[in-house]
Amino acid sequence: MSAAAPKAGEPAPAVRHVAIIMDGNGRWAKKRHLPRVVGHQRGVEAVRAIVRAAARLGLEALTLYAFSTENWRRPEEEVSALMGLMKRFILSNLEEFASNNIRLRIIGDYRAMAADVVALIDGALARTAGNTGPIVAVALNYGSQDEIARAAAKVATSGRAITPETIASELDTADMPPLDLLIRTSGEVRLSNFLLWQAAYAELWFTEVLWPDFTPVHLEEALAEFAGRERRYGGR
Ligand code: IPE
Ligand code: IPE
Ligand code: MG
């Protein structure tokens, strides 16, 4: 993972890859005495503007945490509402992504999800596979520990030595630029099993803003702060 790291002490280069833990939909709804699912609906609506902004700001990759391996623990009703929203998100955004040269990716073990979701995703991935622009990776049934274990198992099965490089080459993010900036909304200050490996030297940015209220202005604020940080990668 250190391969693409610039030298210590050099000014931060342009940000290439931003990831976001889109948290706080439930609290957004609760504050308004609305059902949680309304918070999730508004959360999905917030995504479109952020994807547009990411492309406009020249990011090479944007990774969005949408559903974790632990989110299955939520009530069945909430899980199925989230699955419905996921499908609607893909259906209503696919043409825009496709015509704006966006490459849609999924990270996480999405093939373990319901057959209709898998089929929809496979169609969407194929639809943008020939594009050459920014990658928008959606983390679905994603857990970093699961991802690292899957990668290690692939390396072991192939008979290669287990090293940081071989594991990194089998992660779901293998062909994406190194993670520069990891954002979490809603005031929680933890990673919740997201990109643990990739975040080794990422800059972290936390905001109290709840995800449905997160706008491109907040993304630009995070990027402006990132630009002023000095990344050292353990050097001096
Ligand atoms: C994030 O919002 C969306 C998902 C985890 C799917 P939450 O539903 O976690 O909202 P809070 O944390 O309860 O406010
Ligand atoms: C992380 O949020 C997962 C997503 C945003 C998809 P959670 O709300 O599930 O995380 P915890 O439970 O607060 O750590
Ligand atoms: Mg949450």
C-alpha cells in the first residue's frame, strides 16, 4: 500500500480518492419525528449531489459506505427498506452515471445479497464498465475484516506468499487509487469496519452534520482542510 505514497514532508498532492461513512439518517429522522426510513430516503437523495460534486472536483474515486456486514442486525423491516432504496438508487442514477463517464463499482460481498439485487447490480456494473472517468464505489454488505479475510484466502489459495502487497492486490479496492481522505458524518468518531486496511495513512475528517444534510459545500470544506494537512507516512 505504500507504493503510491509520496515522499514524507512533501506538500499534500491533489486528493484522488475520498471515502465517506454516510451516517446519521436515523437521527436526522428522529429529530423531525419522522420514521427512520424517511431519513434513509433523504440520505439516498443526498448521494446524487455528492457524486456530481466529486466528478466536478476532479476526484478519481469516491467510495460510499451504504450497507455494512453488521447492518443485517437491524430489524428486518429496516433492512428491507434499505434494500428497496438501494435498488431505486441504482435504477434512478444509472443513466446519469453512464452518460457522465462514471465507472460504478461495488465493494463488499454483494453476491451474498438477494438474487434480484445481485442481478440489478451486475447489469449496472456492465452498463458503466466501458467508462473511463471517476470511479464511484458503493460499499454493500461490506466489512473490512471480511474483505481482508477474503483477500488473504485468495492469496493463500494461489500459493503466493502472504505479504502486504499480495493482500492489497486482492482487496476489493485493488484497482483504485490509494485512499486519501476518509469522512464520517453524524459526529461518531469510529471506523465501524470500513476500509481499515486502506485507511492506514488516510487523513480522517469528522463532522457533526447528519448525512441527509451533507452537501457539496461540506465536501469542499473537507477537501480544503485536507489540502492544508501534512502527510508524513511515518517519515520525517
Ligand atoms: C446510516 O444511518 C445509514 C446506514 C447505516 C444504512 P443510520 O441508520 O446508521 O443513522 P443513525 O446512526 O441511526 O442516526
Ligand atoms: C456505518 O454506520 C455503516 C454505514 C454508514 C453504512 P453504522 O451506523 O452502522 O455504525 P455504528 O453501528 O454506529 O458503528
Ligand atoms: Mg448509524
